[in-house]
Amino acid sequence: MQWREVRFSRDGCETLRASRNALMPSQLDNGLAKRRALRLARRGLAGIGWPLWSIPDSAKSAGWVSESLHQERPQGRVDEGAKEMGSVFKKTDTKPLPIEAELFEKSGKPFARVKPAKGRAVTYAVTTGKDGSQRIVVEAGTYLAKFRDGSGIVREVSTGCRDEGAARCVLNELERRAELVRSGVITSNEDRVADHQRSSIAEHFEDYEQHLHAKGVTGKHIRETVRYLDRLANDCDWLKLSDLSRESFDCWLAMRRHEQMGARNLNAYRVALVAFANWAVSVCRMTSNPFAAIPKADEKSDRRRPRRALSEVELRILLDVTAQRPLEEALTVRRGKRKGKLTANIKPEDRKRLQALGRERALIYKTLAFTGLRKNELASVTLGQVQLDGATPHIVLNAADEKNREGSLIPLRSDLAADLREWLSDRTASRRLEARNAPTIKFDRKTRSDIRSRSNEEQGRWLMPDEFLFDVPDGLVKIFDRDLRAAGIPKVDDRGRTLDVHSLRTTFGTMLSRSGVAPRSAQSLMRHSTIDLTMNTYTDPRLLDLQGAIEALPTLSLTTTRKDGPEVMRATGTMGALNSQLAPMLAPTFGKPCLLMAYTGTGTEHFVETVSENTINENRANTKQKAPSEGGSDEALLQVAPPGFEPEPTDPESVVLPLHHGAIRATSWMPEREDNGGSEGRQESHLRV
């Protein structure tokens, strides 16, 4: 395709400058002014009404512009205001000339006719390659649209159309969107979103997979995520990104629930789809996430395989059987008269190897049950990460190997640390023995004399830090099931709860709760984000000592006769209920005498007055002169009785307490009985604090 390049002369720039009054003549001396004048000239020609790429003859005759023809138009940004009509074309490529091709000429141009094994013959144009050989020109099957977008960049976009008319319709839509971007009706991000809507959904899945790899996600998670997305695309008939909708995914969820798919699996598909849509929004491929508002399925009410913990007795039996099972299976006769008996003949080295295998497997189970490590985490632990010396033996778990990618320090029990030390010591001795018994390889002394600098025994003396602590087999889940059957432990209990390798982590959490470990400490040892996960999911309530917790409550007997002594009455506030009726009515006034009267309704009238400082001193003097036979001093009473539990006197009104500043004196008038022959009453005075 040819295009026309237009160059403006300095005279044309000056003329347009004078008409637009944009630049001063002195500014045309440097290169920057020339470039500005050139841009103004282009804008001026376009503003006058002259198309940029078709300059009128009047401008050409004036010497303002010059034209030249080129085969291709350069890609990239052009000046603002430049306009260009889009086009559709089929991209061409060259291939080597087939041997069976028939060459001929038409209108003076070479062509080649190729007849395939099936179908009609195809004619190709022939051209000459860079190396001088003849090549055929192959045309693409679909049209490309070439246009200038809203940012002024020339772009080539595949229309996906084999018909030229349909391709031009796509081109018109692209140009219309470019005009909307230039006019500010839509943003460039919205325009890019519209571009991605027509591409295949498989291309977006591939780009998302590359994003997960760059993010550093584990390979297992990536494979599961891609599997979830591929199934959703196939079941929901999602061919393009524009096909993604919440309605179709809701229908898919309803169908899976009808097929009794578990809530955990449904949430796995939802999480994968929501994460993909969030990524598409972040890279301007979607305007919003249509699946963000879809609620999660309730996993607590739909638990398909709840786990249980092993009891202490079951754990002991499992470890003992696991250590013996490899050797016993090798000794068991499978057929014949002695079928089922442990009488098979095995070699001594095989016996030793099987014993070591059973011991290692039992130690794996014990480590999982006493550390809470997951199977993959334990499989990643190397000898360099195990610290068995010192006051606090521990395992350093790398962040890349941990589930939450944080890295942790796993403390070890003293007995478990001793077992590991013994296990590593035996491995070192076995490695040394194997190196001693290994055959010596002879080398040519002239050429390989430096290789025999260390003996086999020296090479196998130490274990390397990068070696794994345990050889955790890939099929440990099935091996664990066989160990359970050999130990006579049911895999599923009466409540439908199962046992698997991860149940050893549940056993660890349950043992922490039974041992009385603080919930916050248990959460830290389990490496959980929430305390709810530790206390509910990873704690088996059937193994907790609930009866012991009930028995720890205080004993309350119903047959004991209640005897309320003075101490009990004073502690409960029932002592002196009559006297306490004045408390909410009176308050010390400190030197402001007043007279109040209250009627209790019991036939006794109390006259209360404020006691001044002089009255207090007089009362103290009278108290000291009282004889011991008359009841003793109140100070002695207060010294004998503990605070708050003073003994109750026989006559509360006869007690004389020491007065303090602001104390209250209550005077009561009580009528005499009629049988004494008179209506005169007696007046007594007592003090209240």
C-alpha cells in the first residue's frame, strides 16, 4: 500500500505563522521554533479545511509543500489533529516455492499453481526472496483493520472476518470508538476493555496463568485454578470474555448443588473465578467483576468428610504397629499351607532395611502429631533446618514451604528431639557402613589421580545439610490407611468422622486443649490466623475431659441447715437493716447542724441531728471512763473483730461507737407498755457512723 508524505517548507510555515500570529519571526532561527512552526502549519492546513494527506494544488504551486510516495506508512504517534482514513487488508507472507508447483506468467507477472492432494488447485503470486530464491506469496484468511485510535496511535487489529464488507463494518466501529475517546465521551481504559471483549477466553486464561507464575504461586495451585476455569468455560459455554455473566454461573451452581457437589468444592470454583475476574479488572480487560457479590456456600453445615482426632491409646497402638508392619508383611507367607504365618525367609540386609523403614514411618507420624506440621511441610524440611542441640530444640520452617508463606519456628518436645537425634545417628552409621562396603573404583593414575583423594568411608561419614530429614512417600495417604487397618482402628467412627494423615494435625490441636494450654498459645503453635479455627475445627470435643470440668465446680449441698451467724449477716448486708434506712437520707454536713426526723412505721421515732466536733470529743472522753464491767470499750471490740465481721451485740442500741468528724447521733423515743402503768416513755441516744 502506498502513502503520500507531505513536507512543509519554511516559507509555508512563515506564511501560516503570519496568518495565525502564533510565532515571532525571530523564533524561527533555532530547531525548536522550526518544529513548532511545522506543527502549526499542519494544524493550520487542516484547520483551513485542507485534508492533511491531500494538499491542494495552490499550496503545492506556492512551494509550501513537497510530496513523495512510499510503500508503507510508519507506525506510531503523530501530531494531534492529523486525520487518516482506516483501511482493511489481508496480511501477506512468503513461503518457499513447492517442488510440485507449476510456474506460469500472467500480465507479465509470475504465478505458481499448486494442486494439493485433496481439493482444487490454488494459485499464488511468486516473488524473489532476500537470498534470490523464488517464494510464493500467501495471503491470510481474515482481514486486518488499520486505523488510528483515540490516542493517535496507528493500530492493526484482526477483524476475524473473511468478508471484506464485514471487516469494514468492524473498522467503522473501531473508528467510532476512537472518535469517542478523542472527544472525551469514554476513557481510553474503557476503550481497551472493549477491545478485549472480542478475544477468545482461552487467551485470557493463558495470560492469567502466566500472571500466577510471575506472582510465585505454587504449581499445584496453578494447575487446580486452570482446571476449575476450563471446566467453567466448557460447562457455561464461555467462548469470549464478553460471555462471562453472573446468571450463567448461578445456573451452573444450581446444577452442581442438584448433583450433590459439596460446599467446599463449590467455593473452590467460586474463588478461582472471582480471582480471575479481579485480575481482568486490574489489567483493564473488564470494567467490573460480575461474580464478586456471589455469596460463599456454607461449609460448616455441609461438611462431607469431617475429621476426628486420635486418642492417646490409639496413637500409641498406631505407632507400634507402623514400626512393625513393613517387616511383618515381608515375613508373612501369602499362599500354601503356611499362609498367614510369619515364617518367610528374607535376607539380613532386607530385614534391617525394613526395620529402618518402619521406624522412619512411625517417627514421621509422631513428628506430625507432636508438631502440627502438614505433610508437604514436613517433606520439605532438610537436615540444615533441624536444630537439636541447645535448650530449645526446634525446626526452622522456610516461608516458601509453609502454607501461609510466613516462615515459622516449630518447637520440639524433648523426647521427640531425642528420637530424632538417635535416628540421625543411626543414619550416619548406616551411611558410613555402606560407604565402607562399597566397591572401590579404579581410575587411571595419570589422568584421574586427583579424584581418589578421599576414601569411600570419609565420603559417607557425614550427612549433608541439604538432605531431607525424612523420605516422605507420595502415597503416604494410602499407607496411613493400611496402617490404620493393621492397627484395628476404624477409619470412620459412629458419627461419620474420618481419619487421614491430616488428622494428626487435629490430634495435635486436641492434645493441646486437653493439656490445658492457653488458647492463644495453642493458636500460635498451630500457626492459625484465627482462634476460631484452632478451637473449633482442629479440636475434637469428644476427646476433651468434659466430665472432669464439671466435677471441678464447687459442691452445693441441699441438706445442710442454714445458720446465719453475725459474720454471714454482716457480709450479706442483712445485719442492722433498721439502722441502714437512714443511710440514703442523711449525709455528713461538716459544721452545718440540722435537725431531721424520719418515721419508720414501727412505733419508734428517730430524731437525728448532726454532731459537732466538740460533741465528738466529749463522747470519746466518756467512752474511756466506762468500766470494763459495763461492756468494755468499743476500741477493744474493733481490735478483736476483723473489719466488716464485728460480732453482733445483744442490744444494738446500747453499743457506743467512737465518734468521728461528721458522725450522726440518733435519738429515739420509745413508748412504755401500758402494763407498767403509764404512758411515759423513755428516751435513749445512740450513735451511727
